[in-house]
Amino acid sequence: MSNIYWHLPGFCVHFYLNQVIIHMMKQYPDKFRDGYRVGSVYGTFPGAIWNGGRAVFGITSHGDMEKIIKTYNDLDVPVRFTWTNSLIEEKHLSDTYCNLIMETAGNHRTSSGATNQVLVNTPVLEEYLRKNYPDFEYISSTTKRLTFVEDVRKELEKDYYLVVLDYDLNHDEKALDELKPYADRIEILADEICFPNCRKRKEHYRDESLAQLRFEKGTVFDCPNKRTRPNFEVCKKRPAFITAEEVADYAKKWGYCNFKLVGRGLPQKMVIDSYIYYLVKDKYRDEMREKIEKQLAKLTGK
């Protein structure tokens, strides 16, 4: 089987966890599923107004930006920025902080020479980024809500490194068949916690974008999924969920080899559960969980 690439959440918020996972996969290859690789780590530095999907507040110093980006790139993993704020206008393009992030990331490449990446969904920001930062790989975001195969196909005909599939199509075999010729350029969100066909999803993305622009940390969106604290066992019961066994089928049957895991705004325990479930061979899950938690404790002092 060809390699399967996993795109992991929270390069900043889960900085230590992601390092541990990447190192463990290199150190104990026999305990992780065969052919699995980390394709990227995605997210944002706190406080960046171009960020979308999940609002993230705070600020990161330039020195810490350098350290975080270099750490991943030295491990041969690209850093991917979630520049998917759906409310970006021309007046936001000159933002000093966001441009500093791009300049910093543009000065680095992975140890094998790969460039860092950007997720996009608004034409005004994408045009600006491509013009000013042409060396990045550009990826079409699932926040565009492209739920018709023809729209996805048109997107794949554009100059995108990858297109992230809307998870409403995760189990649509007809759609997966029709998109098979493009399978190596499609990324699938395997463990989304929300429900398919949610009428509020685009509104929710807009609400998060507005919160990021206005730094409104206290806003609460009226979403059914926020009424209970998320956990991985509940996630596994969601209709869009793709099981660990199905991942191999998607690769073998259709050739899909890029899978994304959620987790930027989720508890670290849930993210660990997801990593263990998808990446580690069944019989080594308990052993690797213990190793991961011990190493995390060493790094964080907790």
C-alpha cells in the first residue's frame, strides 16, 4: 500500500503533543500503522485575524514563531496556516502580524525541501497571498462548503496543491467514485465531530471569523454540538466518521491518501485518543499511550 499522510491539528496549541507523536512514529515504526506519515500540522498562531474555522486568541512573539516553525520543518513536516476567515476584506490584507507570520514561515523549508502551506477560502486574501508569497503550497478549505461533485471537480482544476473535501461527502460512494481520478489531491476529514448537512455550519464559520476579527472571546454560537463536552467515543458515533479500518479501504479502493484530524479547539485528551486510534496498531495502543503521556509530562513538567 502507498503511504497515507495525516494532517494533524494545532501546530501551536498542541505543539508538544505533535512533536511527541512525530518522534514516536520515527522511533517506534513497528508500533504504528504501516506506511503512515505526518503530512502537515495545521492551525494558527494566536490572535491572527486571517485565521478561520476556530477563533484563537492571544499573541506569539517572533522568536517563538521561528522556534515552532523550525521545529516542525526540521522534522520534515510542513506547517499549514488556516487563513480561512470568511470575512476578510482588502483593508485586512496589510495586517502586520499576519504578514510577519507569512514572512517568517517563508524563510523556512522542511528538511527535504518542501514548502509550508496555506488553507484559503476567500478570493481577496488568496489573491494577495499568491502574489506576495508565491512559494507556499495553497490548499482549498473545507469551509467553502462545496457539497456537489461538479463544484469539487472545478476546484481541483485550479492551481491547488490539495482540496479538502466537505465531510458531507465522506460516505458518498458515488461522489468518491467520480472524484477517484483526483484522489491523490483530495484531503478527507476523518473524525469531524459535527453532523452532516448542518444548516448552521456556514453561519458557524462566519461567527468564528467575526469573533477572530473583533477579538470577541466571549461570544457563544447556538450550536447543538456545543451542548455537551466533546469526547472521542461520541465522535466515533457521528455519521461522517471514518473508522481506522475504512481508511485503508479508501486508499486501496479509490486511492485517497490524505486524511485530516480535527482538534484545534478540542481537549488534548481527545486529540490523543484520536492519534492513538488512527495511527497506532491495535495491539500497541495501551503501550504507546503510556509512552506518549510520559514523554508529554517530561516536556511540559505536568
